[in-house]
Amino acid sequence: MTVAEFQHIASTIPHEPGIYKYFDVTDELLYVGKAKSLRKRVGSYFSKTFTSYKTHELVQRIHRIEFTIVDSEQDAFLLENSLIKQFQPRFNINLKDDKSYPFIVIKNEPFPRVFLTRKKTEDGSEYLGPYTSVGKVRELLTFIKQTIQLRNCSLNLTEKNIERKKFKVCLEYHLGNCKGPCEGLQTEDDYKKDLVQLKNLLKGNLSPVITHFRDEMKVYAAKLEFEKAEAVRRKIEFIEGYQSKSVIVSSRLGDLDVFSIIKEQDIAYVNYLMVQNGTIVQTQTLRYETHLDEPESEILSFAIAQCRTTFNSTAKEIIIPFETEYTEQEILLLIPKGGEKKKLLDLSLKNAQYFVEETKEKERLKLNKQQDNKTKTLEQLQEDLQLTELPGHIECFDNSNFQGSYPVSAMVCFKNAEPSKKDYRHFNVKTVEGINDFATMKEAVHRRYKRLLEEKQPFPQLVIIDGGKGQLGAAYEAVRELNIENGMTLVGLAKNEEELFFVGDKESLKLPYNGPSLKLIRRIRDEVHRFGITFHRKKRSKGTFKNELEDIKGIGQATADALLKEFKSVKKISEQDFTQLEKIIGAAKANIIMNHFNKSSARE
């Protein structure tokens, strides 16, 4: 993705916190990152200078950007980590599993140790967390060490080792941070009581502790020991901050599916959050187009079934904003009124709302970009053909016939490089007998611009004649007879070489094959072919065209079409001998044709 391409989508990226995901052209996830301000952070990748080769290489590969809004930078951190663990994007190689969320572990051992870890092992230990900040966990552990006397050594404190007097107390005991279980100075029951106090502290039962420190702070303040009072105040502030929980990670939530919906006229937007072990691992907003004015509950039910199948969800609980029918057994549908689940539902709706606004903004930007591209294409065409005006109005003529018979003409109109179908016209040939492309083209062009002249309608800046110099010359004769040859530019388009011819020029003009000018001309030519052939087929299906062959008793339309396809005209068919006819339609019908044209070589 170039800087210019990014500028077209920059305004669609929110300023809110969240995570962003970069995908390459094959839709492979390249990178997941977090941001306090998504637009500012993503925009930094597309600055003029790169901070590293890795960043440069990443930006070169970015093809598509996705993002998920969250409520805080802390939530963005948690979600980023869980997504990196799940998808392991190639540009996140510096973020490994051993740098995941920190936990506080209470080891499964005699006189359990309590410490910070980033790895969970199935050894029967108890893990509390995860936590978003390593610094806060360390500070909490320091605080616990100062208030609850637990050992932090790695000694194997089995009952047998203690009885043998194998260990001696260390400095921690003398500092008052440990009660000395290694020498049997503390019983396991007393140690377990300290662990209960620790768990209450870590699980949020902090009111008694906070009350204690507030009283202590008042005592220090009364004694004018403000430094000590401030230290205690910081501890209280930290403990109170520690109580706050994230809506992104909560071990109590388990596995959930969360759905919200926004419906605008015939379009519904459904946001889906997959929560596993309390962590959002998938976010997706899907767009549904309705046709029968289905109610939101029916759309939501359909979306739930589709998303759970697509994402292989096994969650037994689904959070929804209102009642809906869902027939999967053993599934609990819950409409939360408050708490963590309501926060998740609100977050889902927030992402759905932003997706709707983002979609509208992208459509607006896309239209603007398309209009800019169209204008550039027309400017290039004006330069390539040396036109005096921007060719905002272009018309193209083509003759069409069936197997060399039944000529008609068609004209398509493009305005601002887009089809203007209300201005398309068909012309049934009125003044030309037989197949005469030149005369047919002249008649169609003359009729078209005579009508515009009479109705005082604007003329196109450019007229394309699908054919060589002969058809171009015939068209020019028509506009010259109307005295409007100076009001427009006529060019002929050779059918095979895609060369352009101007009236009176001996040499053709060849535009770049993949250039915007020739691509537009090619598109207009293809459209006039389609329009003319469709008209021709409709007339044939309605029986408007009827030729001499179909008047022969025993010869139907299919036989007549087969002969015309092979020999191009009735006149040439009449000149064929029995053998040639037999190859195409068989002996019986060949005899009928031969007898019709009074040919003596018919076989009995």
C-alpha cells in the first residue's frame, strides 16, 4: 500500500483505542498492533521515513487494513496479545508466548511460594490473573511482601527436610518478611491462613486493607509526616486501581458469543465477538441484505447460526440485545442488564455502529476516487486524441446483422465515462436494401443527429464509429449533410487492431494497449456490441425477422439459421449444389431447397 493509497482511507480510521491488523494481497495476516489512537498509530507507518527495515518491508506488503475498537489502551493491549498468540503473524516474531500476560501463581507445594510468571503449566498450581501491567504486578507483590509474611525462597520445604534441620533462616526472616518455616518456626496451618489473606487481597476483598491504610495515613498526617503519608496514599491509589477490571479479559466470563445488530432499511449489520476463556479472539461485522422486510430478530437468528458455524464456536452461552429464536440445544441465550456481559454487548454494538459509519465513509470516498479516476481518464483521452474539449459525452455506433442478414444499428452513450442507458438507441434500417455496412452506418448516424438537431439537444464531443475507414467516411457524410461536422470529433475504430482513424488521415493512431484511454474506448465498443446483439436476438425471437427460406414448406427457422450461418446469405444458398447443402441440413431438406430454387440437381 502506497502513501497515496493510504491517504484515501486515512479518514475512515478512528481516533479511538483499539487493535489494527495488516493483511497482504493473499489475505494473510501480517501484523497485529495496539494503539491509543488507531488513526495516529496506523498513519505513522506511512510517514516519509521508516524507523527500520522491518517497517519498510511490512508497509510494502500491506494490502488491506482491519481494526477493532476497544474501550481503553489497556484493553487494546490485552486483545493484541491474544490475537498474536492465536494467529502468530509473521511480523510479530518479537512477541512470543513467554512474553504474554503476567500471572501471579501460588505453587502447588509445601508452604507455597507466590510469584509472577508468564507461563501456565498443568501442575496443580493456582494462577491468578492475567494482569495487564507487569509493573503493577511487581508493585503488588512488593506490597504483599510488606504486609503478608510469605517465603520467597526455592527451598524444598518437605516435612522430612524440616525435621532434619536441613535449612537455616535467611536475611528475609531477620527483615521481618518471612516467619521462618524452613526451620519449623511457622506451621503449615498458619501459613495457609496467610495464603487465605493473600487470595482475598488478590481477588478484590480490599476494603479492610484500604480502611487500615487510610487510618494509617491520617495518623502520619496528624504527625506531619507527610512523606510517609504520601507513600501510604500511593499504596491506596494503587490498590484501588488494581480493583478495576477489563472487559477484554476476565477469567470469570469463560467462553461466550456476543452479537449486536443495526438495521437500516434493507441492510442489516451484525457484529460478532467470540470470547474464549474471557478473551476476545475474533471480531467480525457482517453485512446482510434483506429482501422481505425480515424483522431484526429473524436476521439475528440467521446470523448467529452462520457465525457459529463459520467460526466453529462451541460456546454454550450467547449474549444478545433482545429475544430471538435459536434452536441449538443446551445453549443459553442471555440479555444482560448490567455487569461485564453488558459491557461486552455494548462493545459489540459500538463496533457495529462504527462499521456502519466506516462503510458509508468508504463508499463516499470510493465514489470520489472513482470520479477522480474518470476525470483523469477523460483528460488522458482528450490529450491522446488532441480534442479541444473534455469528452464528457461520448457516443458509439455499430452495425449488427445475423449470419449476414437482417441488419440493424445500435448506439450507446457514455457520460462522464459511465453508461447513460436512457440515451441508448436502436435503429431499424429503413432506406438500405441488403447488406451494406456503409449505407447502414450513414443512415443511423444521420437519423441520430438530425433528431438531436431538431430537439436542440447537446451533441457529443466524441463519436466512435466501430469499423474501418469506410464506415467512418459514411458517418462523416451524414454529419456533413447536417452541417454539424465542426460540432464533434469522429473517429473510426478498426475491429481487429484496435487502431483509431480520423477523417482524412492516412495513418492510424495506436494508443497504449493497457492505457486508460484505450481501455475506456474498448469498454464503450464492447457495450455497443452487447447492446446491438441483444436487440437483434430479441427481434428474431419475436419473429420480426423472416427470410425467404422460412417461407419454404418443410424448412423451419433452425434450418434456415444453419444455412445462413454457413453461407451468409440467401443468394449464396441458392447457388450451392446438392452435396454442399446435404452436409449442412441432410438429404431430405437439401432436396426441398434445391426444388425451391428450381435446380435440376435435386435427388429423388
